[in-house]
Amino acid sequence: MDSLSQLVLGAAVSVAVMQRRTAVWKAAAWGAVAGTLPDLDVVLDHGDPILNMVLHRAETHSLFWLTLFSLPLAAAVARLHGEWAQWKRWWLALWLVLVTHPLLDAITVYGTQLLLPFSDRPLGVGSMFIIDPLYTLPLLVGVLWVVFSRGSRVGLRANTVGLVLSCTYLVWSVAAQQHVTDVARAALARQGVTAQHLLVTPTGFTTLLWRVVAVDGDSYHEGFHALLDAPGTLSFERFKRGNGLAAELQDNDRAQRIQRFSQGLYKLHADGDRLLVTDLRMGIENNYSFSFVVAQRQGGVVRPVAVQQQGSRVDVSRALDWAWRRMWGEQLPPPR
């Protein structure tokens, strides 16, 4: 999730655990700090854009490593504030803040390596977009209320209500995703498509409009479903997946990394002599967040090149207008 969501979640969790055992500003401040710490891995440069992508949300998002880190962090905070008698409570607060960060990230589609060092498999439920105001606003209101009321009973209650509402929204997102998954499977069956991989994830900033991608052999099918759509209206556009390029890129380490990281939701394509691999999970057709040049044909020979990330050309105003109208059930083709 976005940095603001992680910051206010951390502050809210820390305040909820510490209550009045310390000054509320201390609990909120340290919760906000700990809530953003795992994302400091973005400052690391692993050498090329693909490595930076697949190694993000790795060790710094591991439940095991964060649990170990929570011990010295809590001890340092308790010592700093002269509250050693509250060390165990500080540890519980900061441990919960640290581990809820990657757990929240795992609700998005990107892929979070929660189980390192035991498994590097990226986990992503995909029921939330990385920015969703309906998730963040209850937390923000609750935290601001409790801080400015200096830990009053009403403020503490508001903070708790914010946490409950945000968690309820996460549960709602999973339920909505399951509903759209059922709708998508039925629509694919009617159209005779057997999906080897199926992605159902919300479009930007909302859980009312969903994107569906179904991979079927050398093709993938993209469709959109709003919760306000009439039954039986979900349709798909078919696109080539580029399996014919697989043999040329089978020894290309960077292409293989994207194929594994996306868990089969990728396409291969050529732009002149350049060969690209694209993660199909983030963006929409023709406008993907993660598309990389990984090789080039030279004299009939395919050679790896320094990885280049291709920029996404999006007409933001047009895309937002389409999303807003489509969310309310208006049947419109996606912006291409």
C-alpha cells in the first residue's frame, strides 16, 4: 500500500496497544516510524529495474526478520523514553506495527515475500489497489482525533473505530473479489475460454470496478466488471501473449525472473529488434507499470541487453473519466 496508509496504520496500531501507558504522541510517532521502515528498501539499487522490482518487498517485508528486528527496536525506544518498565508493551506495539505493514502489502497484487528466508514465493491477494481512500481515511481521522485530543477516551475510541472500519473494508474487498471471480469464471465458460491463470484485481482507487485477466495458452483476455453492471455483461478482449518468443528468451535471466515473479501473468513482445517482457498484473492493456526491454536481435542472434523499463503513456484525465463512468455501470471500452 501507499506510504500514507502504512504510516497511519502504524500510528493507529501503536496507539491502540499502548493506550495511556505512554504519551499518545510517542505511541503515534513511533508507530508511524515503524510503519514506514520496511519500505526503505526502495532506496537500494540492485543493479537494474527488474532486480529492483522483484527484490522489493523482500527481506524488509519478511515476518521472520521483522520479528527479530522488533526486539532491539522496542528496547531502544523504551530506553530512550525512560520507560523500561513498559518494554514488553512497547515490543508488542512495535512488533504489530512492523508485521501489519507486509500483511497489508500482501493484500495488493504486487507480491510480498512474507516467508523469507524459508520461501521466496511472492504472495499477493490482489483485492486492494495500492491507493484506496476508503481504506486510509478512517485510519487518518482516528489517529488525528486521538493525537489532538491528547489521548482522551473519545479519541482512543475514535482510533479503535478507524482500525475496525479499515479492517472491515479489507474483508469487504476480499468478498467483492470472490464475487467478481465467480462472475468472471461464468463469463469465460460462456465464451469457451479455459483460464490457466486468472487475475481479478480492482482498478485504481476503488473496489467498485474490477479488472479481469485470463491467460489461455498463447492468448490472454482482458475484461472489466463493475459491481453495478447488469448480470451477464462481462466481455473480454483477446490479445497475443507472445509465446513464440519464449524459446529466444528461455536463457534470459531477467525475463525468467519476471515470469516467475508474475506467477504466469506476463507477456512477451517485440518492438522492432527489441524484445520485451511485461507483467500483466499492474496497469491495463497498452499501459502497463512494469514493461522491460531485456534483449535485442542482432544479425539473427538474440543478445541480452542492459534492462530498460518502458514508460507508460497514460492520458490521466481520460483514464479517470473512463474509470468514474465505468464504475457506475456505464458500458464503455477502456482507454487504449
